[in-house]
Amino acid sequence: MSLFKARDWWSAALGEGEEFDQGCICVGDVDNSGTGHDKVVVGSYMGMLRIFFPHTKKSSEAGQGSAEAQLLEVQLQNAIIQVEVGKFVSCSELLHLAVLHPRKLSVYSVSGTAGNVEHGDQYQLKLVYEHNLQRTACNMTYGTFGGVTGHHSLCIQSMDGMLMFFEQDSYSFGRFLPGFLLPGPLIYNPRTDSFLTVSSARQLESYKYETLAVATEAESRQDPDLPLKTGGKRLMPDWTLVLGEQALDLSVPSFSHSSSSTFILGERNLHCLHDNGQIRFMKKLEFNPSCFLPYTSVTDGTTNLLLGNHTNMLLVYQDVTLKWAAQLPFVPVAVRVANFPELKGVVVSLSSDGHLLCSYMGTDPSFFSTPKVDAREADYEQVDAEMKKLQKFIREVTRTQDILPKTDTEEDLSITAAVSSSMDSLSQALIQDINGLPVPSVTIQVKVKASCVVQSSKLTVSVQPPLAVTQDQFVLEPMGVGSSTVVAFSAFLNGRYPPADLTGDITVSYSSPTELNPKGVPRVLQSRFSLPLLLVCVPSSPTKSTKFKITVDTNQPPVDLNTIFPEFSAKSEDKDGNSLAFQFLSGTKVTVLASKTSQRYRIQSDSFEDIWLVVKELVQRFDLHFTKLGVKDFKKSFSGPIPLQEYFLSVDHHFQLRVSAQQYQDLLSERAVQFRAIQRRLLTRFKDKTPAPLQNLDTLLDATYSQVMALAEAAEENRAQLEEAFARLRSASHLLVLLLSLWQGLTPDQSVILEATLLPLLQDTPQLGWEESCDAAVSHLLRSCLSRSPKDQATSLAQAGGPVLGLPHDTARLKKHITLMCDRIGKGGRLTLSSEANVQVPAQVQNLAAPGGVEPIAEVAGDGEELELSQEATKFIKKKQPSKKVKKDKDSKEKKEVSREPSEAAVKEEAGGAEETVKEAKKEKKEKKESKKDSSKEPKEETKKESKKESSSSKEKKESSKEKKEGKESSKESGDKKVSKKSVKVKEKKKEPEAGEG
């Protein structure tokens, strides 16, 4: 159907920054003018009460029409939840205005006085009476409760489920709704004298006024779940209907006595019920509704509905049939129908931000006529050039495989992190000293400069544990073009072990506004800074006897260590610069010794993991030092051996702590189940009316509680040890990667691949740990770029996945894989990720790469030896010169080739025959050597063929019937006995499907 806009008759904008909801508007002759014309009363959550009398008088000044239509504007002290117009004052037939506040109900009279000047009439708002509420109100309804005519009573629903009834200026009674959780919409049905509401159980409930009046007083019940006291009846609904969804609004239209219907607007459905709760009809909505209003229909037995939704649509339904659809400029939260002097049946709609609109249905005629297009011939050269231009553009777009759009050359933000060269005079560390050594802190200043408008930017700092910062999150103010912001924080050691890395990351998330998106496109910018080595260690005296030693070779003359580490040389005892010692705050010492004669440097310590930070710093400072001197051919190396056994000690320690953590978790689960079981038994004993002995259950409960607390403390201690072990394992893995890179001279890309393999996780989790992740990564390298044969690479490509990673039983498999990886890297293996795509799969391996033909990957050195042996055997068979006896055996084999699977000897002979034509010259030269080999091998092969002839003879008897049926095939076989060995191979391929068909 055609979609038209709602015709704007009158509109007004109500304040700025105010909020409105469905109960904040009502229409009626609130000033009792007697003309029958309605006024629009609007109240906001900010306490503003406005009364409008819309009309179509044109004004020369913009906005003056809405000002003339506004009769009254009053600022009340409290928020306005709902406004209603009715006969709320006793002994008066006039209409009054009821305003519901969170803790107050006020009834006002609106009166107008005729003006003597051109400014018009004067309206006043007078308070008639008010009720202070003891409970916070949610909504209200009014009507002739109990069948009393002449005036209206009020019912207010509180946020805790109490219905409070007021008869004019007096409070009648209050009742709690049973099973209440959250308030829902409330409406009064005058035909059945009952109240309808939707509970949190998502069902419609009906309570008669008489039932509510004789139920238990609300004041006598402190808790609605407690049993009722005597003297009143238990409050029960007269009928309920399960809706299955929360209701947005209820309506009981009373414009027609013949139609007795109740309408419920749900989140996805529109329900229409009879007064007794039976369903009249239900309409499933394909949109999210916001409000609705039933109104009278010209057709008997039907009801029209105005329905607003969240797509700015106002729909008109006649029962379940859609009659009209109009577009609104906003999402309506309330809709009413009013009569004004110039126009009757005006649709009054209100938005949540205060847009008040009076509109009517209709269409605007379109006077636009399409201009006539001049008919002209197409310029084929121009069309062809445009087509080529578009095709070129399409090719350029499809050629780029980037998922994300290309970033601009100039970033919106620039981050500059400056680490202070000296430690803070007053340390910001949480731990003041470790082992008697003071814990220093260093200040980092981060400058963020914007080259465009930046909104809602946040800066996050992250460092490696156990390092910590004084503040890790900053909320930055919006920045304009060229503006900058500087934030400062301090970093320090917050644990009794050294970190695995001294680098920190700075992440800035911000929004960059664009023309299409004024709120801004979210973007992220990252930067990295390095902390000084002085933050975690201090100068010390060198030690000579240590457990672990590493030697780094260079191709340049030895360098004075005091020039490399100037900050540590001040307190060094060796003034020659041949030795330097670093003492970590955790207590371990690392000594660096420079050889006087050779170009070697030895790093030694009693802790293998603590060597990492010193070795890394030493290598980086060597590169920087020789770069400043202009040395271009500086090289550093490690002669080995790779300290795998020391590395495996860290692996085993970390694995044992993970196993202990799992055991603590299991024990805690068992003790918690036991604790709950004892609690249940004790509760049963205490609830029993006849006291029974506890049978030491209280003692057992105390003992179980003590066990749970002890296990929890032990698990917490184990978790702290596991964090330390993981940090040390990361340090050892970094050191191993560096030593392997120096040992084999790996490129930076290869070092990155190796680091990603040995350090797949930034942190340990109970679900996924380092051992299983590293094992999977190392196994992948061994099967892809580090595999010994192309067969392993082909089968690794064919594998579709592996088992779910979990905690292994031990670390033997992981150690074996890491050892094998280091061995293959030492033998010249190339670490690359592109080898998988570039590997050439041999023809004899292609059948293995098919699904179902995958073989396990050879991971041990012994598997490669088996492959070499099989290749030697095939070479021997190819070189072999067949004798006459072998030819006779082949002839007899051709007769008995009906069996489904050829024997192994026949396959080998065929393979030799296929290659015989290619290598004929080589065979003639080596005839003498091969004849000797034939004489030794022929008896063995003859015995094998004899046994296989006997086994195939039994199959010939069973398949003799098949040979009779397949006469053509057998005749071909008899005719093909004198063919060459290549034709024998073709014949076998033809006979295999024939045997399958039989």
C-alpha cells in the first residue's frame, strides 16, 4: 500500500532536555468551557505542566502560533508521572485535573478569565486537595469504582505492588497484589467493575473491586509472602490469561455499549479480549510498537486502533486489518484523539523528547511532472570508454585483498611516550623494599596530539606482570585540531620476581566524527615504550661460581662494559670494564664477563630465567653502540649448545603447578559438595518439630568448613606461584628464541615465527594453558616447514583439524617435539609460513592427501629412516634385470589376475617394468652386478610366488562362475598374454571395477 506522511495541522516543541512518557498527556475540556472542545494537557518528568488549545490562526512571526495556543505553563516541584482529567471533587460536576507525582497526588482546577485587552484570556491553576503517598507511585487509573455515579475515584499502583484507593479527598484502603515483582500497566473496566493489570509472570490478571474491598488490609501485612492474618480474605484474581510477553499498555474503550472488549498491547502481539477474559482476536505484529489507542469505528461490531511503532509509523487498524499507514517525524510514546473548533478527530501524538504534533490523515497532491527527455543517439565511443574506466576500477578494487580499509598517511592522533632517564626521587611503589633493597619507580609522560577533531578518547596502559602502574586508565577531554594532552604515570615492580619483558603498551581508543556519522567512527591507536633495567635490578659485585653460563660471540674487538652500561658502572668494582654484575630485586645475581683476548662475552647466573633480561639488554646495546660507531658488518652469534635441559626445568615446574591447581580445584569441589550435604541435613534436623540429636553433624560441619578454607588458601597460594612460574617460563622461552636466532642466524621474520610458536599465550588460563598451545604450534612447524619429506607436508595439508586442546598427562611429548624442532633448525630447516602453499606434492602422495587416506605424521627420527629404507628397496627393484624364470612367473600371474588385489611381488615387477624403458642404458652397464643379485634373490621370490599361487587358486574356484559370465573379458585376457608389461598394468585397472561389479 502507498505510504503517506501525516498531515501536520499544528505542532509545538516543549522545552529542551525534558523527557515524556505514555502517561504524560491527556485531552479533555479541562477548563469546563462548555463548548465541547478539548484542551491538551502535557506534563514532563522535569515538573513542567503545560495546557494547549491548538488552532490554525496564522502568525507572521515564527513560533508565535504555538505561543498563542499555550494557555498555561506551570513549574511544579516534583516530576509528573501521569495526568488525567475527570470528576475528582465531591459535590461538583466539573472536570478537574489529577497530577501524579512520585510521592504525591494533586488535584487542580483550571479556570479561565476573559481578558479585556488583545492578549486574550487568562488561565489559573488552583490546588483543590492533595494526598502525600507513603510509597513511591508508578501509575494510576480512575473510574466509578463500586458503581457509584456522579464522580470518579482514583487508584494508584505503587512500585512495590500496592493498590491505593482514594475517594475524592479521602483515602479509602490499600491492597497488596499477590506474587508481585515489578509493576505493570493498570486500567479500570467500568462494565465489570474490575481492575486489570499485567504481572511479572507475563499474565493478565483481573481483580474485582468488591474482592479488593473485602481482602486483608495492606497495613496489617508487612510482607506479602507471609501468611495472612485472620479477619480478611486472601486476595486472588477473578481470572488470569497467560500472554507470554510483557505488556506495554492496556485500554478498555467505553465509547460503545455493544462492543465489550479489552485491548492489550504486547511487545510483539496485539490481544483483544472479551470482558470475561476470553480471546476475541490476536494480531502478531512485525514491528516494535510504542503506543496505541482504540477509538470508535463507523462499522458496527468493529473497533479502530491507532498504533505507533519505533519506525516512526502511525498505523490504523480495523480489528486486525490494516487500513492506513502514515509517516510521523518521530517515535510516538503516546497518542490521543481530540476535537478542536476547526477540526474534529485530530490525532495528538507526543514524542519522548517533547515534540507535540496534531495531525490528520490525508494525501498531498503532487504537482510535479517529469520533464520530457530528449531522444538522442547513444555515443558508443563514450560508453565504451566509460565501461573500460569502470572495469579498471573494479579490477583495482578486487586486486586488493585487505579486509580493513587502507589507513590514511596521516593519523588522526600521534602518541609520544617519554620515559624519564632517572628514577623518581620519591618512589611510588606499593612494596617499599624487597630483601632489603628499595623498590624504585620511574615516571612516563605520554603526549597525545590530535590532527583533527577527536571525541570520547580513552587511554589505557598495560605492562607485563609483576610490573604495575599508578594509573592504568585515563579519560581524555575532547580535542580539536592541533590540540594536545599530556598524562603522566609511574611504573614500578609489584612482585618478588622479575618480569618477562620491560616493555609497556599504550592504547588510545577514540571517535573521529565524519559527515555521515557525527557521533564518530571508533578508532584505536597503539604505541609501545621500554622501561629501564634499573627498575628491576641494582649494581652489585661479580660472582665467579654459578650454575648457568651463556657465551655470546662477536666479530668486533671487546668493548668496555662500563660504556655499554653507564648507569651501572658508577658502583662497579671493576674499573677496567671487563666484568659487570646485576642484582635483581628478587635476590639473584647476573654477571657479564668480557674476554680480554677474544671477542666473547659470558653471561652467568644461578637462575636460568633471570639471564634473559640482561642478555636482551646486552644485545640491544651492542647493536646501538656499533651502529653509532658506523660499523655495518657487526655480527653476533652463539656457538651452543642450546640449554634445553635448563629450559625443560622451567617447563616441568610450570606444569606441576598447573596439575596442583587442577587437584586443588577437584578437592574444593568435593569438599563443597560435602559441606552443602551436611548443611541440608542440619537444616532438616532444625526444621523437625520433634528435636533429634545432631549426631556430631555440627562437628563435621566445622571440620569441613576448615578444610574448605585451608584448600582455598592453598589454591590461592598455588595460583600466585603459577603466575610467577609462567612469568619465568616466558623469560626462559624468550631466552631460548634469542639463542636459537644467534645460533643459526635467523632473520627477524623467522625469529617472529619462532617466538609465536614458543610463546602462543600472553597469560595462562585454566581452560587453555601454555603446554598444549605450544605443543600444537611446534607440531605444526614439524609437519609443515620443518618436515623432512614432502609427504609429511602433503598429509599435513590434508588434515582437517585435531583434537580439542587440554591439559596433557606429562611433558614428555612436548619436550620431544621441542628437541626435534631445535635439531631440525640446527640442520638447516627454514622457518617460513609460505612453504605450505608452495610445496609440490608428489604424484605418489596425492592419494594420501585425499580424505580418508591420511597417515600419521612422522615426528621421530626413526620414521625418516624407514622412508629411506623403502626408497632404497624401490631403487633395487628398478635396477633389477628380470630373468627368464621371472618372466615365466609373470605369464602365470597374468592368467590368475582375476583376484581383486594384486600381489606385492607383481606390483613391484610392474613398477620395475614401467621404469625399465627410461633407464635401459643404465641397466645394460650393470648387467653383471645385477645377475649376481638375481641369483641370490630368485629362490626367495619363487617361494613367495608359490605360496601366493596356492592362495589365489582357492579364489579361482569361487570365481569360476564369474569367468563364464564374462566371456568377453576372459577372451581379452587370453589374447593379451603376449603384450608388454605396460599393458599388464592397464589391464589390472580395468579388471578391478569388474570384480567389484561381480
